[in-house]
Amino acid sequence: MTDHLDVVFLDVGGPLYADDTYYRSLLAAIREVDPSVTGEAYAEVYDACRRAQDGSFRTRLTRTLLGPEASVEEVAARAERHWLYPPEALVPDVVPALEALAGRYRLGVLANQTGRIREVMRRDGIDRFFELWNVSAELGVEKPDPRIFRRALDDAGVPPGRAAMVGDRLDNDVRPAKAAGMRGVWLLRGEAPDDPTPEQLDEPDAVIRSLGELPDALERLRHR
């Protein structure tokens, strides 16, 4: 590992925008297929996904609540119609953190998102902080596929050890980033569990509970 970080990639849902919007969009999609699915049943499976940090929430929710033969693609298409972050979904610590990082690092988006996310971030005035854009809907590949991480590194033009990934998922963000040779920073909100296990907390290079902690966490990683 080099002692210098040049590039910091951030996930969108969880780190930048509250995941409540995606939570509700997926619930709405599942209820369109089967109106008998209750909010309580959905919440139970969703929380199990958060605790496990191991595999697609969308697939587990669909197959558990709608049956093993249910179409995950259909649910995803239905959910996308509901999935649009309102301005109030922007987490309050985002702009101060991005202002603190700007100029010190090149910033990038690395996220499973619809193509509308650029417009949303432009509306909220945060697109200006980002130089690099790796959005699944535009690339045709989703995290945790190694190809989206390789694409991000190729776009940045830096060795993997000089890049970090910040996300709220071990399976989608931290593990594949580290497998690609990047640093992995786990942000404990959004789709992260309320009470991570010691084993889970050992996986990332750094663990933070707000983006306000990110500048110091990155500085510490430079000297590890």
C-alpha cells in the first residue's frame, strides 16, 4: 500500500441520501405484485439483510416475500418508478464533508443507481464536487461486480492503493473494493446493521458513523 490517497469514491444511497426512499420504493414494488405483503413482514426481511451484509437485498426480499420463482427484474423495474430522492433526503452532513474533502482528494460516485441520479445531485448542488462518475445504469454493470470497480480505477487513472471506497454495505462496497486493492471505509448508516458484529467491524480499513468523520479517517489511512 502507498501512503497517499488521491481518489475517494462514495456510494449514493446511505452516504449521500437517506435510504428511506429506496426502502419505500422496493416495498411499493413488492406490494404491486402482491398487495397482501405487510410492512411488518417486509421490515423483518429487510433487517435480516442489513444484519447479514451478504447478497442482494432486492433478490432476498423478492424471493422471500413473493416466492422463489418471483421475477427480481420485474420488481426492480417497478421499484425504479418510485425511486427518486426528494431534496430532504440529502443527509445534513454531506455538504460540509464534501467541502472538507474537496481540493484534498478527487471525488467520484460509485453507485448502483438509476440514470436520474446526476439530475438529482445537480438539483441539490452537490454534483460540482464530483469529477468521476460510475453509475450502474449508465455502465450496465452493478456492484459488487469487479468490473465496475476496475472501470472506476481506470477512469481515475490511479493504482488501486491510492483510492478509497466509502459505502454503507460490506458486500457491495467494502469487500469488492478491497478485493480490487482499494481501501474500504464502512459508513454505519443506511443499509449497514444497527449492531455490527466484531467480525464485520474487522473487515473495513476504517469504520465511521457520519461523513463528518471521513476526513480524519482518510488521513489516518494515509499513514497505515
